[in-house]
Amino acid sequence: WDDIKVPSSDYNVRLVPNGGSIPAYWGRDKDGSCLFLIGLDGDHGKLFAENRTTVHGIGVELQADAATGKQNLVLTLERQIDGDLFSSLCESLGESLRPVERSDAALNVALTHIKRWKAFLAGRNARLLSPEEIQGLFAELTFLRWLYEKKLGRTAAVSAWTGADRVQQDFVFGGCAVEVKSISGTDRNTVRISSEDQLDSILDDLFLLTFRLRDANEAEQARSLNEIVELIESELMDADAIDEFARKLGAYGYAPVQEYDKPRFVVAATEAYRVDDGFPRIVRSNLPEGVTRVKYQIEIERLALYRCTLEEVLEKI
């Protein structure tokens, strides 16, 4: 955008070299605002009106191009949103358009992306996730898929996922809760616990699940965070479940940007532990007065006595 001259009227654009059939452009309008445009053949007013999503901080319009007789989907950056973030969102959208050949399909892809942006920008932190947050979300989504493949329906599994809503545990069922942790790199011998409430519950059963993740960008079975999100979206059948999943991803701080195309992970090992009497943990009721917001690590070798099977976890869900 910095290299695009501000025009005296309409807008100046520069073609995005994405190599696809659908043209996309970086642009500036007469007010100096940053734009992202998608060129569309035909009239798509009805489709746009039926699926339009308003996003705080981003203008979304379908405009006629008098010079070409075509239409442009025009996304305008408004002041409330960080320019680098808007750039990442647009780059991700441009990459998604690469294999698309028809204008109606391109508009559908764009509007779907914009709905994801809305959920993300409505969350508490419109920023990129840290490497640790990426791994943690990947582990939670891995367990979410495992849930609806082995035990629950897809809608029930999405409803049970509470990690995005920042409750005590990542998954809560009728009388059971599950806390999910990722392990990788320098943390391979310990589990990080981020509060005095994470391993404390008033429910009948509480389990700790660990997913040991290994970076394997070239492995066929490896997946990135973006890939596992897309996979789950393709497997959810119910529209309400899809909307709830998108909302929770946004609350977590996820948006489909290219930064999450790597790393790609494989799950090298999964372990389950029953959290009961004697389990090495810190809970709020045992803290000295005035001590709060506790973070600590547990040595995995100390958890052998509490190991259980994933099937035992399923029985309690």
C-alpha cells in the first residue's frame, strides 16, 4: 500500500500476483484508505445481499466498475484495525482464491473468510497467536475431532469445547471435565499449568490429556493450525455447530492468516491422567491468603501413578 499513489478520485490499484483466475488487487482510495479488491464477472448483487456480513473496522461493499462493466468486492481498512493485521487477513484471502475459477465461487470464499474475520475481530485480542498458543489450540482441536469421531455428535462436541471461553478446563461435560495440554520442544518433560484453577474442579471426574507435538512440515500426515481448522469445518454438518465453532475460534484469537500455515504438526504421543487425590497440583483452596494467579510446571515422570487410557476418559464423558 505504501507504494500506491493516492488518487484524486475513485482508487488506484495494483494486481496481486497470486497466479489465479480471479484477479485481486491492493488499492488506495481518494481518502488514502487501504483497499483490497476482488474482480468479479457478472452480476452478484443477490448473492452478496443474502450473505453480506458487517465487520467492525472493515468496510465491505460490492461496487460496479464502470470502466469494465464488472463488479468489485471492495474491502476497506478503517482506523480501528491494525494495518499489518488487515494485510495478513487479505493475503490469506488472496491465497484462498488461487484455486477458484468462477466469480460466484470466489465471492462465496471471500464472504466466508469475512465471517471468520468478524468472529476474530470481536474477540478480546486481535493479534497473532504466540507459538505456545498455536500449539495449545492445535491440541484442543485434535481432541475435539477425537471426541466427535469416538463418542459425541459433532454439535455436542463443539458445545463441550470451553477452552476458547476461558473457563477452568478446556472441555466440560455433565459430570466430567478435561484439561488439554500440548508438549513439545524444551517442555517435553513437564506440563505447564497456567492457574490454580486449571486442575481443580467440583465435577465428579477431572482428566489431564497431553498431546506431544512434533514439527514435521514435510510429513504427509502433518497438519498446520489452518489445516486442522479447515478439516473440522468440512466435517461439521450442522449450521449452528459451524457458527458456534467460528465464534469460539474468534474468541480464542484465531483468524485464517498465512502465519498459521506453518509449523505443521504430527501427534507423536497422547497420554491421559486422572486428576484425583494425591495428584501433584496447586489448587485455590490450599493457597496462602493473598497468593493468586499461580503458574507452575509438573514433571511428567511424577504422573505415572495417575495414567489411564483414553477409553477410560470416554467412559466418563
